Amino acid sequence: MKRKDRKIRGFYFITDSHLSRAGNFSDVKSALQAGVQVIQYRHKFYGTKEMYAQALKLRRLCQEAIFLVDDRVDIAQAVDADGIHLGQEDIPCAVARKVLGKDKIIGVTVHSLKEARAAQKSGADYLAVGPIFRTLTKKNPRSPVGTGLIKKIKKEISLPVVAIGGINLANAAAVIDARADGLCAISAVVTRPNVKKEVEKFQRLFKEKRGRRCS
């Protein structure tokens, strides 16, 4: 499948081994069973060898979904991931593109319209915008940007937008109404006993609000 044909939409799943009740592998299996099409492997504290082993295991599991690695270009290359997700403090998008090639997906986290413009100019394939609401999944979280930033970016930027940060079932509708193409809700999903069931709730909400299949 060509990069341009890979859709970033619906529920965007990010692993979090610290918050997870069942572990990354079980969580990803549940997310895939719920119809998730994008999986991002994120772990800030594993050593390289351990990250590689887990990423490879998850990559093999994600045969029908987009598999992305957070931050680590070397790990993404080593496991032949579909792409990578970069933060503002990570390797520049343009450099990652040179390393990974034109067929890999590159996402960039942005916190402002200025950063969104820069990411699009540098060749990003999609944007993660946030934190939309106050989040507890980061040690030193930024101030919430609100759904207003999603609307501003969607008016000007042509890239798909994934909303992230403090999203749960109570506020997800507002995110979808702001025209986000996808959303990520980490603690609202991986801390629950039934991950598949929780993801399906968000998938149904997307379908109801957009009137289309998001799985």
C-alpha cells in the first residue's frame, strides 16, 4: 500500500506500558480487534535492545494496520515500521524523511498553528495536535490548547489531524466536531479492564458523528 493511500483516521492507538493493566501486546491485540487502523509504539524508558524486541513483536502483529514508532528512527528502520512519529524536540522531519525514504509515514506533534505550518512545509504526512485538554500521561505537560486550535489548523493545513491529550468519552464529541480526523485517548482505554470494549465506544462515536465507517 502506498503512503498516500494509508488513512490516518478514527481511533489512533498509542501504547503506554506504565498505565496499561494488561501490557502492550495485549492492548494492541485488543485495539486491532476493535478495528483500529493506526498503532503507535511509544516507550520512553526501555533500553534499545528491549525496545527493538517489543517493537518487532508488535510489528508482526500489525499486518493490516499502520504501525508507527515514536521518536526512534533506528527502531523504526530495524523493524521496518510503516513510519515514525516525531515530537518538537526530536530529529527534524526533513532529516527523518531522508533516512526513512519517501514511502514511510511521518507524523509530527504540534502545539500551535506556526508549528503546524512548519511541519507541513517539512514534509509531514499528518499532525498530532495537543494537548487538547489537561493530561496526566506526561510528567511535565504543556498547557491545553483546546479544540479551537484543531479548527484553526483544519482551515489552513491540508494534513490529517489527530487530537491527543486528556481526551475521554465525555469530551471526545467536541474533538470530532472540531473536525479532527482521529483522536487518541490513552488513559481512558488502557487503564480499563476491557480495552477492546473501550476503543469500540470511541469508534462508534466517530461513526455517529461523521456518518461514516472509521474502522
